[in-house]
Amino acid sequence: MALVHPPISRSDPAVLRFAPSPNGALHLGHALSALENAAMATRLGGRLLLRIEDIDRTRCRPEFERAMLADLAWLGIGFEMPPRRQSEHLDTYRQALGQLDALGLIYASFESRGELKALVAEREAATGRSWPIDPDGVPLYAGTGAAMTAAERNEGVASGRPFALRLRMAEAISRLGRPLTWTEVDETGARLRSVAADPACWGDVVLARKDVPTSYHLSVVVDDALQDVSHIVRGQDLFEATAVHRLLQELLGLAEPLYRHHRLILGADGRKLSKSEAATGLAALRAGGASPADIGRLVGIDPRTDI
């Protein structure tokens, strides 16, 4: 059954979601995103959902989830419960992946990270030019998976070798046949501008792996559609990834939400906060005597007035 979903009606109640991964302690950056979502849901008179993005079973742990839920409850943010856990919906993501495969847009690649790094180095040496990178600074796929025959792909999968399933980006864009955009809104939900989406800059992105039948890109667009999310509020670090999400939404017949990409909380080194930075962890700040209002002031949102 296809995942085709009717367009979101702007007259329907707004639906927002906060979707952390339980792979470490929540920090001030997560607090900002959670509070931004809560504030917009309040302003729009909408619903606020919690999603647990736990597809990475090697890093996501139950103790991290319990700590995360305790931090969010302490902040005073009210989510509709129970949360949606991605690990409980892998068949849904397989279904979406199957739709793309039926369109001829999926292929398997079998190179390891080390082999891909070596291929990039060889091509740079041969051409004298730097190999293109995606917006996250990762070299675009340089392997030969796209040229493999179906028999070669099946043989590789049957052999038990690790593999990644990638999107044939050029073919996907060509199939769509028109420019892609998304609508960026401000903190009140009012339209700011239309943004041109350039999914090609990501190359042939990974949509699943041998051990996990999905990726962040695939599962997030499927979940947002199935949960009727109308406004996606997340950090500026995911701004460019929206191009991939818009492409997948169109290919899968999923509704297009509105987007708001808020500022980031940066560390002393000027970089985005990491879960390894204990000093900015909510649990550590709480243990040190901070109150929810203190957290709000630190991130520039006052829970007492904005939520």
C-alpha cells in the first residue's frame, strides 16, 4: 500500500513535533528546539508531539531515553503521549523504500568507508581537483554501485556483505521534472519566504543499510506525514537537508509541511553543541541548581511567557 497522504489543510489545527535521539544527554541546544516547538504550538493553538528517533540501535539506549523524558518533564513541556518510537515502525520505512525501489531509484553500494575514502583520493590525484562534498562536508559518493546490474546487486546482498541503499539522485530529480521549494516561516508561523531546494548537492544519499531498513532522511519524512505534522521547527544545521526531504516527500506522495529553522546554541569553540559536552547538559545544569526559567534565559526563551 502506498504512503500517499492528502495535503495538509492550513485550516486544520497545527501539529508540531520534537524528535530527539536517545543517544546521549540532552543539552541546551535540545532545550532551545523543544521550547521553540512548544512556543509555536501554543501560539498556533496546535498539538505538540514527541517522537523518539531511535533507529540507531548501537548508540540509542533505554537509560538515555529515560533521562531525556525526565529532562523534558522538568522543563515543563507538555507533549501528547505516548511518543512514537521509530524502532517500532521499521516495516513502514521498508514500505516507503520499496516504493522508491519500484520506481528504479534505489541501488546498493558495497564499499566500506575506507574504500570510499581511497576512491576519492585516487580521483583527486587523477584530476588534480578536489572531489565535491555535500553541505555537511562529506565527499559525495564516489563508488560504482550505481553501475551494477541487478544480478550483481542481488549477488552482493546474498553474500552477506554490508551494503547501503542509495537514492539515484539525478534520476529522482529528473523524474520529478520541476524545481523544488519549501516555505520558511517565522516564530509566529507567518510565511517568510520560499526557499529553492537543491537536493543534487547531496549526491546519492543513503536511505537504508543492511542492518537498518531506513535512514534519518527517509524515516523523518515518513513519520512527519503519518503524524500529520504541519510545522517542522528544528535547528539551522538541518536547513540544507530540507532539500532531500522535499524531494522524498514529492516522490512518495507525502504532504508538504511548513518549516522553521531556528538559530543554534554554540559552544565556546563556536561550533554546534555536542552531547559529549557535559557542562551544557540539562541534567548537569539541573543538578547544579538551575531552574527551568534559568534554562529559558540561557537559550533566550522564557517558558513562563512564551509557552
